Amino acid sequence: MAYWRLARLYRAEAGAIAHRRGSAERDLAQAQAQARLWARGFPHLVPDAADRLRTEQEALETAMGDPRTLRAYLVARDPELDAVESDRLESLAQDFLAQIRQQRAALLQQRRATENASRSLPPVDVATKYARYETALQNQLDRALSRLERLQRARTGDYVAPPLHIDVTGIEAPHADP
């Protein structure tokens, strides 16, 4: 019975983890939406890296339509680009835009990996209950196996010492004085 209950516990734990991982994308989208709303209310605070990259990408994409705006944008980031020819400047802007997109993609991938890793256990309260239940079942299984071994040894005629009872609570029974 303890084996069956342990198997059921492991299936329940796997189900709880799968459920938690299944809701990761939705929870991440909600958290990002809440962060954007919060950032609108407090624009003076420093945005995170994803927001900075998104803003940078949008500004560069907007500047790509006008050569003067593009030059001003890129020269503000690197003053040495002031002497670069206009056709070369657009090529550099395309490279820079590709780099920003790559950084954003890497950042989003890292966020997803972190989120998945954090969801590889059930919620703390559920994990604690599962751990207690597992410990109780393991103890029950150990006692049952010990009894079975004692019965099998007694059945074959082996000497079976009486079971030992060890108090591990740290509380000693009072001793009578001689």
C-alpha cells in the first residue's frame, strides 16, 4: 500500500509541476503588463534592460526613415560616426538594429529559462505537504519492510533479535537514584 501511495504522490507532484509550468507564459505576460503599468506611473525610475532595449529598438526603427534623424541618433551614441557617409550609416544602423534584436531575444530566452527553472518545483506550501506525506510513507514502508524481513527470518528458523526502540527526540527519561 505504501508503494502505491508513493507512486500516487509522485504522479501528483509531477502534475502540480506540469500545471505550474503550463501557466508560466501567461504569468510572465501578466507580470510584464503589470510592470509596464507600474513604469508608466513611475517614469523617473530606471527601466530594466528589456525596456531599455525595446525603447532603443523603437527609436532606431523610427529614425531609419529619415537620414538626418538617423545620423543624429547614431552620432549621439558614437560621435565618431559623424564623418561616416550616409549610405554606410544606414548599413551600420541595420547592423545595430540586428544587434539590439539579438540582445532582446537572448534576454527573453533567459527570462523564460529562469521562469521555467523556478517552476520546477510545486508551490512552496504544496511542496511542503508533499515532503511530509512522502516522509510518512517512507517511514511506513521502512517499518513494513523491517517487519517482513523479521517474519521471513523467523519463518526460516533464524534467530531474530527483538526490535530496538531508540528515542531520537533528545528527551531523556528521568533515572531513579540507586
